[in-house]
Amino acid sequence: MSSMPAVRSLTQTEVRAISRPARTFTGDFYYTHRHDGRLWLALGDVAGKGLPAAVVMAMIQEELEQRIASCATAECDPAQTLLRLHQFLAPLLPSNRFATAVVGWLNDDGRLTIANGGHCPPLIVRRDGTIEEIGSTGPILGVLPRATWTSVTTTLNEGDTLVLYSDGVTEALVDGEELGVRGLRELLARGTAPEALLANLQTEDDVTLVVVTR
């Protein structure tokens, strides 16, 4: 993943992505895919740091791209995509390794559907400054022999922003204290641009953001 911002302007939608590895290698992954009036989004994190986490991340990244491309064509539910990714990972991961991930899609009409596999809650920053969370809708990936996920659906209206992020953001220190989801919400509610807040974070972890604005 590049540490530089990536910006894509789509129909009624702007996508911005930043990934900053803590070391030479990163365990974070993200992916976006456009298909027939629908933008697919994914962001996740592999437990651990350094090369071991990066190896797992590389496997996930390749499989995720294939699964999302396939699911986009078949119009799968994002929860089904997480299940397929879990089934791929479960026999491959060592007992001390797992992944968390968010997978979803945004229609051009603003309908947003997301499944969250034990990951940091995606945040929706409404145009009026209110913040909404999308909590976990199922377990982490690659551990349980049997697991299921569900998807939640909401609407991203004009002027609203969806923020996906890795735990390197919420576990970072700001003025000597861990930011946390609450702190991130407070910053976003004040109008802080998601990318701008990275400048003040003190972290030794990988940091990844995907920001979608209608």
C-alpha cells in the first residue's frame, strides 16, 4: 500500500485513501472496485506487525480483490463476501493470527450496505455534523470453524462522508492520550478532515484511511 493519498472522483462520489505503514511492511489492506453503478469498499487489518502480518495481508489482498470482483458481478451481499474470505483464511492462518475487515458497497443513489467482521466501527459524518457508527456485525476472520455475518443498510446523503480506518488510528496517541473511537468521533464532529488528523497522531502501528464523500 502506498503512503500517499489516492483520490478518485466517481459519479456523485469522491474516494480518498491513505495508508501509512509503521515499518517497511504493513498488515493493513484496503480495496475499492467500481461495477455497474456501485462502488465496493473494503478495509481491514491483520493482527501483528512486520513481515508476518504483511505476508498474511498479501494473501488477503489478492483473495479480496478476486472475491469482490466476483461478488460485484453476482450482486452478492457484503456479508457473503466476508464469509468467503473467512473460509479462505481459516485453513491457512496459524492459531495466533487473525484478521478484521469491513466490506460494503455504495450505490449511486446513496444506499450503503456494510458488513463488519470485528473491525473498528465505520463512521458516517452527516452533513449536519452528527456522527453515526456501524458496529461489528459478526466475528473476526479466520478463527471460528463456523461463523456468520450480517449486513446493515443505511443511506449516504449528499454532503455525508463515510470514514473507514484501521486501529492504528484509534490506538494512536494525541497529546499523550489514546485517541479511541470516541476521540475520533469528537474530532470529526468538529469538522476536522479525516486526513488532517493523521498529522497529529503519534503511533507505532500501521495507519489506513478510506474516506468516501457524496
